[in-house]
Amino acid sequence: MASLKELKGRINSVKSTQKITKAKQMVAAAKLRRAQAAAEAARPYAERLSGVMASLASKVSGDSAPKLLAGTGSDQRHLMVVVNTDKGLCGGLNSNIVKEAKLQAKKLIADGKDVKFYLIGKKGRAPIKRDYENRIAKLFDTAHVKNPGFEEADAAANELIAMFEAGDFDVAHLVYPTFKSALAQDPTTVQLIPVPSPEVADSSDAVVEYEPGEEEILEELLPRYVKTQIFGALLEREASEQGASMTAMDNATRNAGDLINKLTIQYNRSRQAAITTELIEIIAGAEAL
């Protein structure tokens, strides 16, 4: 049985941990609203951009389509662009993203495809490296930036497009968390490169005439679309991280409180037993005299 000193030290230790988890929960709650608003504000832009691209793509023939839209003509080499967080203490968020990425990679490998990984964020590196160490193509670091934004998305997209133009892969898939609520962040996988052909535009968009030609506009819009997708993934990651962190730290704070209560009861019982033992020894000694 632990001594009174050990129990007291453990209670103080858990109380210190509880203060940290409570502070982390409050910080995450304060950041969540802003991160959620940013993620939700970016979604309509991405949807509208997809609509414009649908109208343009419907007017471009296969021979004149840019490479980012037409692809290489092969789907043998695949690149998994996995977006994880740079910080921990956010529950099972990162493990769920890694699990989704590994599941998609396993399916592709089973079909005889060559799979590589492009990792954004620090927390997904170790678990993926354990199983696919030789398949990690590049690492993109966002840890040096307090709030990753469009500049980081632009740099990552430019690097991916350069790799695509150099023939390093045929198809790129983006794996990232989609923020639903503080309790739910769903891992999502979408095709990033070549840009998937959007659904056919509505008839209301069919009469639109573009100047300059559709091919020239697509040449400009396709890289921007890739950047927008990565930027949106980073925003979703930030919102998901704060939501998951707030929930995880709330649970940790509650568990610490329960543990403190149990340890306090154990401490009081041990202390009462020690006092009773001392009284018995004093009484026995007095009677012996």
C-alpha cells in the first residue's frame, strides 16, 4: 500500500495536470469559434469555383484540355497527400486521419498500384513511417507557422504541381479531416490531381461565353483550384484540431477530477488507519505500565 506521503504527492501531481488540461480546454474553446468560422467561410468559395470549372470543362475537348485536368493518361502511380496536425492533445483526430490514409493506400497497393505519401503536419509522420517508411516522398512542415494559411497552401500546391509536371505521380489524393462539430471530425479523401471533372454545369451556365478562351482560363484556374483545396484542408484541420482538443481536454479534466476524489478517499482512509494504529499503541503502552 502506498504511504501517506506518496498519496499526497500523487494527488498534487494530478491536480497540477488537471490545471493544465483545464487551461488547454479553455484555449481550444476560445480558438474554436474563429477556426470554425474560417473553415465554413471557405466552403462556398470552393463550391463556386467548382461550378465555374464545370462550365469551362464542359466546353473544352479532351485534346486541348490542360494536363492538370486531362491527367497523364495513366493511374499507376498514386500520391497520398495526408494533412495532419502539428500538435497533439487532440484525442483520436490524427490516428483517424492516418487510419483513413492507410486504408486507401492498402486498397491501391492491393490493386497493384504504386503508392507514395506526401505528409503535411508532424503528427502523422511516425505512424505512417512505421508501415510505409520507403514510400514517403516528401514532408511539408507547417510547425513554424502559428496559423497556417494560404501562403503555406500555395507553397504545398506549387510543389505538388511541380512533382506532377515532372512525372513523379499520376494521381494525387488529399486526405484531411472535415469539421462537423466539436465531437465529430470525419476523415475525408478526395482526388486532388488531376482535377476531377466536375459535374455538368446547369443549363443556366451553358450560355456563358468566356473571354479569353476556356483553355486559357482553365490554365489559370486549375492551379488555383488545387491551392484552394489544400487551403480548405488546412482550415478544416485547424477547426478539427481545436474541436477535438477541447473535447479531449474536457474528458481529461473530468477524469482527473474523478481520480483526485478516489485518491483523496484512499488518503483519508490510510490516514485514519494510521491514527487508529497509533492510538491502539498508546493505549496498549499505558496499560502495560
